[in-house]
Amino acid sequence: MEKTLLDYSKELEDYFKKNNIKSFEFSQFSDLKPVGRGGYAVVFEAIFEGKKYAIKSLNNNLGFNYDLYRKFRHELKLFYNVENHPNIVKFHGISRDTNSNNFMLVLQYANGGNLREHLLKKQENGVYKISWTELINIAKEITIGLKYLHKKDIIHRDLHSKNILINDGNALITDFGISKRLNGITSTSISSSGVKGMQAYIEPQCYIRIGENIKPDKKSDIYSLGVLFWELTSGIPPFNGFENEMILLQIREGIREKPIDNTPPDYVQLYKKCWSAEPDDRPTLDEILNQLKLLEEAPVKFITNNVIDKQIKSMSDTFSYTKDSNLSNDHNQQEIYAAKGSQPILLDKTEELRKDFNEITCNYRFFFFTPFIVMALKWSF
């Protein structure tokens, strides 16, 4: 017999009571303002008894979408189990809108927004500027928060600059919607449902050929951490302006973002190790923390980056998505800029990318709709 909304609601309420999770009366919240939208939820800021909170509410009524209910329950349990940590967003309790029957997570409010917004505020007249002290502190705090999760045998799996919040200058990891406990992960084949998470932060193992087995682990998060470290120096997201399918191909072929001028070489070496294609070559979190502490004394005060105030041309303009097309010589020589001024990414592997793209199109054409690729890869556990 299929479960009803009442069944789902009772199941959650029993869990709340069993674990003594605090319940907030939804009608007592005031000044609700939307501040973000995720894969399955909308986030609001709101006032309760004079204090500001973040409320994460499901997009749809639980009775019509079991998958949303399952994700909500999963994230609720992870938030409850991570307890309090200075670099993890604090879980305060739950609430329920009696009109929509939607349950909500009541979370710590971060007054500085997410990391991407925080870095954007540091741009002025097309120039991004961040103090070395702040950069290292943010890098350390993200690493410390991630170390805590890994100690709990939780891998985040979706670590990017929108899932890092800033509160009073401190970095907080949030959003456990697709996080997993290590004992709950098995080796599985890439499926045709699409990659989970933001492509530019995902390790290349996720982009190998369809049918290969992948078992994400703690090293998967360290790859994402390396990309975040680069983003702290650039002030913009990795591969900014690129189509998702072209990000996929570049990462698979070992192409990474170019270091920003005047970044201390040891810091560059650190994030390059983190985003190494081979998981075994990536450092541990303890090694990363030790290196970051040494880098506190680097002889640099600020990192600056000239940012182009426009997106690059879509990669679909550079690569024709028809089976018989070839790139022109001009395209073979073209430098693609990742929206960061004079910091070009030279696609010196264009020939291999084109060959590989054609091969994928021939072998897996049932996953594609010309002229656009439909993402046919996923971590599915």
C-alpha cells in the first residue's frame, strides 16, 4: 500500500520526538525573505523571538514527491548527527507550515552570504582583491570543517563556493543534501541520469567512460577543496562561462585553471596536489592544514586578479556538435579565457578533445541530442 502524506509526516514526527529535536512554531516566524534555492529546497531568512534564522523549506508538498521527502529526511539526520562545530552550519531544529504541510530545517543564519557572494563583493572596477590573511583563514576553516565531517565518516560530495557560508568572517560548510556516510557507499556504475553536484568541482573519476565503477571517498572531497583554494585566489568560479559538457571534457583531459599571478608557489603546489587526477596523489587533510599554517607567513599581503566583466563565448561556439564537423585552424590556435582577464587557459589538447568528443558521440549517441549534450553521467548510490 502506497504511503500517504500523513504516513510521511508521522514518520518524521516520530523521529523528532525520539531524538528530542526542537520544534519551532512556524506561525511565530516573521519577516520571511527568500535568500536561495537549491536542488530540492528554498532557503529563507526569518525572525523568531528576535533572532534571525535560515529556514530550508521543501519546494513541493511531501505528499506528492517521495524523493523530496527522502532527501529532506537524509539531510535532517546528517545535520543532527554532526552536532555543533564552529565551521559547520548549526542545526537548531525543525518547523512545519501547516498550510502547505511542508517540513523545514531551522538553521544558523550566516550574515555574510555564501562564499561566492563574499568573493564577488571584493571586486571593484573589474579587479578582485583579497588579503592573504583572510584567504588563508577561509581555506583553513573550510579544511577544518571538512576534517570534522570526515572524522564522522561523512563525505560531502557537493563542496563548492555556494555551499560555503560566511558568518562574521568565518567559513561554514552547509548543504548535506547529497552527502553520504562512507559505510553507506558502494561501488556503482556511472548511469545516464546526470552528474550530481557542480561539474567544475567534481573529480575526473566521475567523468570516465560509462559503465566504469566508482566509489567516491574522502579523496573526492579533497579534489573539490583544491578547486575552492584556486577560487579564493581568482574571485570567480572555475571555468566561468563554459558549458557543462565542455567542463566535463576538459577535466577528463587533465585541463585545469591557470594559477593567478603572484600567488605564492607553495599555495599553487598545494591546490594542484589536491586536484590531482589520481586520488592517491592527493594530500590528507592533516597535510593540507600543516601546509596552510606554514603559508600564513608567506611574504604576500594581497592577491589581486583582473576579472573580465562578461562571460566567455559558449564552448558550443568553439566546438561544432555535428558528427562530421572539424575545428578550423583558427580554433586550433585559440586561447579560451575563463573570465579572468589576462589568465588564459590554452587548450593545447584541442585535437585530443575533438577526437574524444567524436568517439563519445559515436559510441554513446543515444545519450545525446544534437546539438547539445544531455549529461549522461552520475554518481548514483
